[in-house]
Amino acid sequence: MKPKLIRITTVPISLEKLLEGQLRYMNQFYNVTAISSEKEQLEKYGENEGVSIFYLPLTRKITPFQDLNAIWKLYKFLKKEKPHIVHSHTPKAGMVGMIASYFAKVPNRLHTVAGLPLMEAKGIKRKILNTVEKFTYKLATKVYPNSYGLEKIILDLQFLKKEKCKVLANGSSNGIDTEYFNPNSYSEKDKHEINQHLKISENDFVYIFVGRLVSDKGINELVTAFKNIQQKNKNTKLLLVGPLESELDALNKETLEQLTGNENIISVGYQQDVRPYFAIANVLTFPSYREGLPNVVLQAGAMGLSSIVTDINGCNEIIKQNNNGLIIPVKDKEALFNAMSLVLNEKKLTEKLTSNSRKSIVKRYQRPVVWDAILEEYSSLKM
């Protein structure tokens, strides 16, 4: 009989996007149960991936009473199921998952860190998030930062000791499917049709951003920099692929006005398949304030795109300056403008960055490398 493995995320989209295909793969070796919120979407995910599910009413905000209810429900489920491993992702799922599994006496309590929201928090909120993060790590038996830079930050903050901390493979929570993310999947005819649909001219230079449209992804700086680019070169487009989120980290008023009023900024919302948009873009612009090891930069590279990224952990591990992209300071709209101008005007440099992009990802971050490292780690754990 296969041992039981529980995987927990706060919302099902994290299972779908951040761990795409992984739970189906692990189900060959373990009886896998996926736990998350948003019941209907979770049920669809379980059906598609062929894994069991358990609905848990989790929120992404600080909600103590709802969190206590979720911990109690999960504790009862774990006591009944007696899993070999509970493995959580995302901050809220980590806290709830590690508390419940600790009291349920689950022998292996694992938590993956793919970013630290606390890095942008201040005052009392920062103190609360620091406490939650340290408490989560204390109850876990093993913590996996998904990049070496993130590991250094966690250790420098003294949130845990080195022996409890480990980066698997070369980083990343899931690796990248380089056959799926492949520029050869799209013919010139395909790209022409996508451009026509989006009203993009064949002569336009297309900057792309993929992710949540929130402040700490650098969207305010990106829109400002693009507006200045556009004043000097009309044949440019900014393509935004991702949901606009106004609750947790809203964009400023000027940015929102540009999103609705600038016809050269094309916002297509959340997309299940981002490859068509990468296929018609020239460069990824990803000026995020904080990350773990961002899937978007891996995906863009696999699709043959170079990237402009900020000098933060994860991003500066995937991108090597002047090799497969450009690295700029965080929150620096002038540096972002200069980098965007450079890739627009210096064709030889852009060709060099682009030519190195895919091979760099294939060499270091192919999905089987990451999945095998996780499976090997699971196999080494006590029964």
C-alpha cells in the first residue's frame, strides 16, 4: 500500500500553476490528496489531475477566527487519514498546515517557501508576518526555499537553523516543462493571427508582463517606464497577462488610468495558457519587488525570450547580466526605462540575450530534474 502524501496551498490556482503536473506525477508513488480553498475549482483540479481532494476554508488575509476553524478541520482530517507527509506551499497554507499536522503528529511536516510577503510589510503587519513565518518553520520538520537567494534571506533573518533548510535541485518549486514551453510550437501564421486578434502590428516591439497586476510586482514602475518609451517610439506595445487585484496590493490611480486609457497597453486578464502571448512578445519585463524563484521568468526563457528583471533573489539566479537578460535595481523606474530602451534600440545585444535564453533554462531548470529531486527527498524521510 502506497504511503499518504498531503499537499496544501491556500488557493487552487497555486496547485494548477505553481505545481502543474507534479501531484499527478507523485500519485504514482504516493496516495496524494490536494487540499485548498475554493471548492468548485479544487474539485475540477482533482478531477483533471486524478488525485483526491479535501476542501479547506482558507483565506489569503489575516483572519484569526477563520484560520482557527481551518486548523481544527484540517487537524481532524489528518488524525483520520494518518499521512506520511504533509507538504505545504504559500504562507497561510503553511501556517495552518504545519500547526494542524504538528498536533496530529504527522511525522514529516514540510513547507516550501516561494517568496516572502513580509519583505514589503512594515510596522505591526511586519511583526505579525515575521512571527507567523518563524512559527511555521518551527513546527515544520524541513523547510525548502525555492531559491538560494531566498535561503540566504531566511537564514540572515534567523528564522531557522541551516540544518533544517534545503534548496532542492537548482531551485524552483516545480521546474519548467521545456517541451510545452517551446517557441517552435507557434508558426509564423499562428503568430500573425494572435497579433491580428490583439491589434498588434508586425512592426511593433512588444514588452510583456505575466503575473498579478499589483504594486509589488512593479506594475506602477513598468507602466510609467512604458509611457516614457512610447513618447519616443510609437511602435511599441505593453502586453499585460494576469488578473487585476485591487484588494491586497492595489495599483496607484495614475497606473489604473493608463491601463484603461492607453491604447498601446493591452491587458488580457488571467489566461490559462500564456504561451501564445510569449510567442508574439520581444522581451519579458518583470520588475517585481520580491520573489522566490519565479516561474514566469523560467517560462519566458523556455519560450526564447530574454528578460528584464529586478536584482532580487530568484530573478538574479535565473538571469545572468548581459547573457540572457538585464538586471536592474528594485523600484527604479529610470533604470527600467533605460533597460527597456536598450533592448528596443540595440538589436545586436537583444539578439544575443534572446539566443541564450532557452538553452539556459533547458540546462538548469527542466521539470524532471526538480520532480526527481523532490521524490528523492520524500524517499529519504522517516516512515
